[in-house]
Amino acid sequence: MKAAVLREVGKPLQIEDVQINKPGPHEVLIRTVAAGLCHSDLHFMEGSYPHPLPAVLGHESAGIVEQVGSEVRTVKVGDHVITCLSAYCGHCESCLTGHLSLCVSPDTKRGADEEPRLTTAAGPMIQFLNLSSFAEYMLIHEHACVAIRKDMPLDRAALIGCSVMTGVGAAMHTSSVRPGETVAVIGCGGVGLSAINGAAIAGAGRIIAIDTVAAKGNLAMEFGATDFIDASQTDAVKEVLEMTKGGVHHAFEAIGLSKTAEQAFNMLRRGGTANIIGMIPVGQSITLMGAAFLGEKKLQGSMMGSNRFPIDMPRLVDFYMNGKLKLDQMISQRIKLEQVNEGFADMKRGELARSVIMFNI
């Protein structure tokens, strides 16, 4: 099969022939239909997060089940599925206490003594985040995907696999936005727009979108924002504090920078919560004024929207089909696998919400 391979940090992905194994007892072979380009992939490509190489990248995807292992019970051949990097074992402490997104059990991966899921003529190929979806097929644990209704377009469904689940889940699960509360979202890419959409669905009374690209203002409004701040022209923290007369109940950082993480905390009202969704590069720290914590302000991380994806993702599909979840507006362009590097170049310019690889064009 054709796949996009990262062999060296800082270098473009290479389209190569990669061999894929047959499903083990709890594994599923999926024909990839669509895969979104995510900033998380870019972090690994540029080296801000380390990962063993060579690896087939990609982790935001949807497809159709082609084969299942002998013990698979959650999906069947022909099912349309969304994949999720939050593969869960189902029996560790995190899983048993309802925190599936925090599971790190090795049970969802193949052991060192087993044949690798992916190989090339030169040797084993590393699977990326349990998925490796920049490829024509995926071989994954059954607990890394969920079946969805077949009338859901799979290019839109793919977005739910990462950016949408991360943003909507941060608003609904991690921070538990309540009706009437105020929200600020820093960064209006795919994750930030989803956080805006999630806050709107949750009933937030005021949602302030913040970005340095003024053109994203109208898009943010489509997703549910009530206000937009062009951070390239003004002090976003000062503006938020003035607009809300003291700060917001919930702030979401969806870029992955120390500076914006600090801004998210500093625009809170007393008792507010700042949620760091973006991937701040390894080794970077944030600095906050200690006295601010006397106001019972909170700073917390959010891992993939604190998801229970087998439940959450089919519900998000229903939200889309009912017109509540905005996905059509998020897709800026549909591209071929061979255009993946051009897609990431477009992403780095900061003007697109999402590019999606389609494997049937």
C-alpha cells in the first residue's frame, strides 16, 4: 500500500510502499477513506515532540472495515468507522474509572516478540499514535475505532477523530462549560473552532474568539463565537478583561505556545479555569503570578478532550447530522496523499482550517 513516511525530522514526508500485516485476534483492518492533516503531525515532523522513526504519520481518520480478528466484538466487516488515537485496554485503572483517554496500557499494541503491523523491505515501520492513517489501509486495535451511521460523510467524520473531539470535549468534558457562562478561545484552527462550537452547544452565554489572523473572525462566528479579537492589533488579555468586566469562566489555549497559555490563565475571572489544549513543545515552561491562585483560578491540561470516544463520537455524528456541529465549514481543501507536504505547507501559513486527504480522488 502507499503511505506517507517520516524518515528524518525536518524533512518532507516520503510516499512509499509499505506492507501491512493481517489482523490479530483483537485487531481490525480498515480501508482509509479520509485523513485530516493535524498540527500534532507537524509537531512530530518538526521535532518539537520526539518519536521513533521511520514512521507512517496520520491520526485523524475515518474508513471502512475490511477484515476483523477472531476475537473482535465491537465492529464488523463493512462498518464505517472513525478512528481515535486514544486506544484503550478496558481494564486498567484509567479505563475502569471512566478516563479512557488517559489509558497507556501496552495491550493495544503488538509486543516486541510479535510481527510488526507495518513493514518495508528495509525492516519494521513504526506505527504512529496507534493508527498511522496517512496510508491506504490501517491495522489497529479494535478499541481504537468506533462504528458510526453509514449516512455520515466520511471526510467530515475524519475530523471528529482528533480536532473536533479534542475541542468539543475540552469544552464539554474537561472544563464542563455550563449554560450562560463566558468563554475565551485562543487560536481559531481546527481545535479552537471545535472548542468554540462545543461551548456554543453547551450553552455558553458569550464566546470570545482570539487569533492573529483577522480573516478567521467570520469563520469563528459561524462556529458560535459572539466576539472576535484580532490579537495582532491589541492586547488580548486586556480586551477580554474589559469586555467581560473581570474575566471569563473558561479559557481555552488551542495553539501550543507558552505565551498564549499564560494569556489564557490571565484572562480568567475569580474561580475560572484555563484549559491547555495545544501541544506546548517539550522543554518549554510557562510563568504565572503565584498570587493569582488566591482567586481560586485553575490551570489544567486536556488530553483529547477527556473523551470516552466510543460514546462521544457517534453522538457528535448525530450533532452534525442535526445541524448543531459545524464540520463542512472546517474543511478548507481536499487533497491526494501525494499532496500531503503541500497541505502541511498551507497549514504553516495559518490561513486554512483543515486539509483532508481523500483516498478515492
